[in-house]
Amino acid sequence: MDTKVCIRFVRSDEREFLIDGTDWKIPSKGLDGFGSYENDITTVDNAVGDGGIIVSDRIAPKDRTVTAISRNPYLNDVLRKSAISFFNPKFDYKMYITYMGITRWVKGKIYKFSIPAQNVNRVMEMNITLLSPNPFFKSYDNFGKNIASVVGMCGFPYLCSITSGTPKGITGGKFNFAKKVLLDNDGDVDTYCKAVISANGDVVNPKIIINDNYVRVLDNMKANDVIIIDFTQNPPTVKKNGVNFIGHCDRTSAFDDMQLPVGSSEVSFDADTGSNLMNVSIYYNKLYGAI
């Protein structure tokens, strides 16, 4: 079993802060809120009789606290200045945690931060609380997959002879003519994806389909145009070449239903014309309630 525990903070300006046992280490009870979550349940009492009914439930925003102690008191002045400078409530942060060999991450804002001003020659203690509006941990991998990819079968140049064992020769590459793929979600809850559509030529009205639901963009794409449909945002966004394009979607598009439920989902693409000129990559993170 991997017993190493490591925390890496990445600030929205790309600066990083590492707690991996080198300058700072996490004591045995230094993680609070990482193995639990709270279900926010609303009930209404029955008008007659005992009990009540549940009218809504949701996983509330989650705060998690990391406690770290300095390894070398002789460096306390440097470590203190560095930490105070880095943990700034005006920035957004991603917190990556590696625990028992698995890395997951959450995004949030600094809710609380403290380094008590105590004996400068003793080990310092630092407490960082990150508040995450989306309470779920995300998988480290975003499982990017090009639905329209050509699967390579051999390299070139490649010389072969037609024999009785290979009467039709050797396959150089295989195109996904079905224009669909099965994506697995073995996380704890349903998740959402981001679709990146790029055109190699004229594509009319591209469409992304998840199971029986779809979003269709009414547009005549040209070579090198890129449309990004991001269902992970709240509300979802559609951009063409970096510009807001949400107003160009078919009114029958089902944004609210474009989920990847736990289990397998069929994701596909199509267009009125030019579907063979589309590259479509799907990116998604699996979501977990705790580590």
C-alpha cells in the first residue's frame, strides 16, 4: 500500500505550492473533510400524522482543511513568507491530493488560512481551508477521446507481400465510421463533459449526441473552425473560435440532459453534411464524494 500523502496547490496565476514532506509535512490527523461529505436535505412535515416528506436533497458546497507543519525551524522565516504570499483570498486554487496512490483534485477559494505567530525557533503549524462550490473530487485524468480518430495499425513505410495468410494485405489504419464511442463513468455520481469540434472542411450544423439526447449547433463550419461545447460549466457554454456562440443552438437541444451517468454512455456526433470532415474530442472527469 502506498502511504505517501502529498498536497499540491495550483493558483490561478499558475504558481504552485507543494506539501510533500520536504519543507512542509502533513501530520497523521492533518486532513479534515477529505473522507466525508454532507447531504443537504430539506423536509416538510406531513399535515396529518407523523413524519414528513423529502422535498429536495443536494450535496452542499464543501470546505476541507489541510494542516501542515514545517520540517526545518531554521527556515521558518523563509517558509512563512512564502506561504503567506502564496495563499491569497483573491485567487482561485486547484488542490491536488495524492492519497493511497490515487490523485484527485478540487477547485475552490481560500476560506481560512493561518500560521500562528508563536516561538520562531519551534516547528510552525499552518492551516489552509479550501471552500469548493462543487464538492466532488475530480479524477486526475480527463479521459480525452477523439471519437473520429483514425486508429493506427502499422507504421510507414511498410513493405509486405500478399500471401495466403493475408490475401487482402495489411490494414494501415481504421476510421471510426460509426461516429460513436462508449465512455465509462465509474465515479460516484453522474458527470458532464466538454466536446471540442474542429473542422477539416465544410461542415453544416454539427451535433453532439449523448445516449438519446443531443445539442445541435446551427452553423456552416469552415476548415480550421473550432466549436467548444462545455457542459461542465453552469450554465453550459458554446463558443466558436473563442467567441460566445450559444445563440446559434437548435431550440430542441437538451443541454440539461447531456450527462454521463454512472456506467457506460454512448457518445456520438453527426452533421447535416460534412460529418466525415469533423474531429470530435470528448473530455470528462469522473467525480468522487471522498478520497
